[in-house]
Amino acid sequence: PKKSTTRKITFARPYSAPPKVTVWLESGDTGAAQNCRILTKAADVTAHGFTIHIETWSDTNIWSGGASWFAYSADRKDIRSGTFGTDDIRAWNRPRLENSARLTFGGGCFSKAPSVFAALNKLDIKRGHNIRIKLTTSDVTTSGMTWHLDSWGDTVQYSAGGSYIAFDQ
């Protein structure tokens, strides 16, 4: 087990300029003795590649973790991407089961409501409880959407986060 793992990703073909890169969690094992804390992010993005990080914090260790990614030319007008999370709307030490907020896509608007892909990129769930989390989006318009990061039952969700890709249909 360790605190973090990084991998250098090299694009099959270089971009003409650094692209936009979105990452999300595919899998994770942080054990049961500590809170389930895991986060993935992209760093050091260049036209040739980037570094993907899967990490944890506090007393949690990562036994295994997986992530996926998507890259696209930064000048594309038909795709927007970004991140969101409970940290945007509340402190981690004020857990609640239902969390949502509106976000704007930025960089102009779509001509019609885009399709949206969203996936988890961060979890901080109290140990000794079931890990139940559901990420959904709603009210997708040409300029934004509402995200939801919800739990239920005995889950104590300290924080959670997601990545999104919105694209013309």
C-alpha cells in the first residue's frame, strides 16, 4: 500500500498545443481500516502527454486504484469539461447524504442541450459504513447543468467529486 501512484501518459499522436484532459476513477481499494479516501487528477499537461495521479490523504493508503482519461483539443467549441464536488458547496466535516449544485459550462454556450458524461473522481467516506454513492446530472441546458452526489442508508459522505464532459449531440 502507498499514498499515491502516478503514471506518465504519452498521447499516441501529439496535439498542436496542450489539450484539455479529464480523468475519473475506474476502481479503488483503500482497505477497511480507515476512511475510503481516493482522488484522481491530471497534472503537467503538454502537447505530448500528462501525468495521472491517484492519491489519498490522512491515514488512508491505496492498495490498488485505476483511472480512465479523455483528451481533446483545447480549441474545440463542441466539447466542454471540468470538475465539481461537495467541496464547492460545503465543508468536508459537515457530511450530508444529498448534495447538488448548478454549474456553467463556460467558454460560450452550446446551440442545443449537450450530452453529458459524468463520473466520480474523488471519494471520502467514513470507515465502518457501507460505501453508497450515486452521481447524476439533471437540468442540462445549453449553458450548464445541475450535478448530484448522493448517498443513502448508513453512509457518511464527507466529500465526493466528479468530472464531466459535455459535447454536442
